[in-house]
Amino acid sequence: MIILYVFFKFNFGYFTIILSHIIFNVPFVVFAILPKLLTFDKSLYDAGMDLGARQFQVFKRIVLPQLIPNLIIGALVCITMSLDDFTVSYFTSGNGVATLSVKIYSMTKRGISPKINALSTLLFAIIILISTITYIFKNKGVKNEKIKNLLVLLLVLIATVSLTACGKNDKKEEKKEEKTEQSSEKKVLNVTNTDLFIDPETIKEFEKEYNCKVNYTFFEENEEYYTKLKSGAEKYDVIVASDYMVDTMIKENMLEKLDKNKIPNMEKVKKNIEI
């Protein structure tokens, strides 16, 4: 998947994440809908056509209503898989882009935020509500079309809230950044590290002092970011790597030589440290 995006020169971000999740979730939707299509009574379709209805009208009024329960099942499975799928999101996301699973992963070193616990409670409540609505549809036999439409609308609304709640804080931060960027454009610095050696408060102070945006990501092992760099999916301005990985990347011409003239604090580095 990464090689495909690099080949077509896609910018890694929300687009590649959404596209990857769609591709991986298509089989679940197919398996949810296919049994209903195989048992569908084709005489109903033929009867609609014989009565003068167009193909779209037959699909809308005869076929689609029978597929709605299966479509809802497929949608719920896709939402569950997407929220839980860390691997796909991790390797198809770009700098500064993180889904809920990636965000939780990044918190494992410094501790999980209470906001994640609150969000988990909210998702649990949403699942209970969706299960109740599904039970009403299936066992109570709701006959009023207005009530049915209201329940479907509520289901869609709940699913939308569950998806957008994860990115609510990020949107607030983006609005704050837009206000500060009105006076001058911010440069972006992409930094990667194998652990959380840089305190988040230090990054905030650095951004404030130099009027820039730091996209700070970390990896458990050197091989993780090496895979992204080797594929061409990501580019970083600063990489904190182990000695053996630095040697490997130098041999493969993956690193640029430092221009010491552009680093005024280089004189503060101890002379016995070779750079």
C-alpha cells in the first residue's frame, strides 16, 4: 500500500488513511451484503419493472429497503475495524496526522490521558444505544415510517459523532494555529525519535520562540522509521537514530551532511564528540 501511494506521489495524510481503510474494509461490507443478495427474490425486481418503474426506482423502493439492515451491519463493522486498526493508520499517516489508535499508541510511554478514558466511555454508551436501536428494528417491528426514518437518522448521527469526536481537540488546535499564522507563516519541522526523550513542554516553548510547528513522532524500533524512509513515504528534518542505524543510512545515502555554519550552538558541543 505504501509503495502504491509513493508510486502515484500521494501526499501522506488523512486522504491516504481514509483510502486505506476503505480498501481494507470493502471485504467486510461485501460479506455483510452478499448473503442477502444471494437470497433476494428476483421476481420482486421483475414485478417492479413490469409495472413501469425505472431501474433506479426499483432499486430505491424494492432492493435498497431490504439491504438497509445489512448495510448498517457492514457500517458498524467498518467503524469498529477502523477505530481499532492501528497498523494501517500508523503506516499510511503523514507527519502531524494521527487517528485515535495512533494517538493512544503515542501516549503509552508518558501515560494515557483521562480524555481517552472519557472517550472510551462515550463509545461504550454509543454502542449500547446502537444495539438498542437495532433491537427495536428487529424484534419490536416498528411499522411507522416516520419513526423508522427518525431511528435511521439517529443512527447515522451517532456514527458521525463517534467518528468526529476523536478529532475534535485537533481541530481546536488547528484553529488556534490559524489565528497565530495570520501575522506570519509558520515553518514546519518534522522530527522523529525512537522514544520520548524530548519533553512536550520543551517542544511548545520551541514553537513559541521560533514561530514554527513541530511534528514530533516516535518509533519503538529504528527499523520502523527506516521502513517509511526507505519506501519514500516520509521525509524528516531531524532524526534521532542509534549508531548502527546511522551507519546503515549513511551507506545508503539516506542522510544529508550537517552544515555547521547554520548551527550557531555547535560551538557548545564538546570537542571530543565527533559529528
